[in-house]
Amino acid sequence: MSMRDRLLAAAFGLILCGPASAAGPNLGHVATPDEVAAWDISIGPDGSGLPAGSGTPRLGEAVFAARCAACHGEHGGGKPNDRLVGGQGTLAGDAPLKTVGSYWPYATTIFDFVRRAMPLNESKSLTDDEVYAVVAYLLQQNRIIGEDDVMDARTLPKVRMPNRDGFIPFSPKR
């Protein structure tokens, strides 16, 4: 087949496929405002965006045992997935252990992550009260809050995480 014939065949193919490809691959649909709102759940470090609700470490222990321990081990000790408890003082060493108690700079970020991504196979399935309770449990297991403390939209942003000052704010150069 000559170069001319190949070019003509390609042009003919584009003419035939043109109308079909102009419509696109027909994937998905334009998101509705309600669909966007369901995923617009970001929580700021200052607590902006935190929902109503509350939880305690005691309530969180039951939720953790039922929904989290299979992946994160009893009391957050790890195995088969990440360890969530312990590690304070290890970040500067040769074997840093990045856990809720040693690495995360804001308690509100823990809430945001648990709420949107956990449990792994059922993300966004915990109620806001369950998320507050699990976060309270993890904070208490890491000895950051007391066993009777209540976490809610008012108290959670006030929790001072051990590694709060361990991060350098990113500021793009201009």
C-alpha cells in the first residue's frame, strides 16, 4: 500500500469516526450539587468544617474494636496495616515510627482522614459521632487526652498534638 493510499484510508477513517468521537466516550455525568456536597467534607486544621456530634474514648473503643482493629490491631498496635499508637520521641531517630501520637500535627486532620477514608473497604460509612469517638479513642490511647474527655467541634481543634511544630508551612516562592 502506498503512502498516498495509507493517508486516504486514515482520512476516511477519521471522517467515519468523527461524529462518534465528538460525543466523547460517554463516561459518567455532570455532578449534581448534592453529589458535590457529599464529597465536600474537608476539615481545616483550625476545625473549620467540623460537623455536629461528639464522642468519647470509651465509645470509640467499641467502634474501633468493631470497625478498625481487624486492620490496625488491638488498641491500634498495628498489623496487618499501620500502627496508630505509640512512637512518641522516635521521629528524630534511625527508626522513626509515624503514628497518630508521634507524627500527625493536628487532631482535626485525623478526623478528616477517618471520616473520608475509613474503614478502607467502607469509606464514609462511619457516622460523625462514631468518627469523633474513634478519634477520641486514638488520642487517649496515645495519652494526648484523658479517658473522660469529650471530642466535638469545639474541643477537637484545641487538642495540641505532640508534633504540631514538627512541620514547616509550605509557602511557594514568588
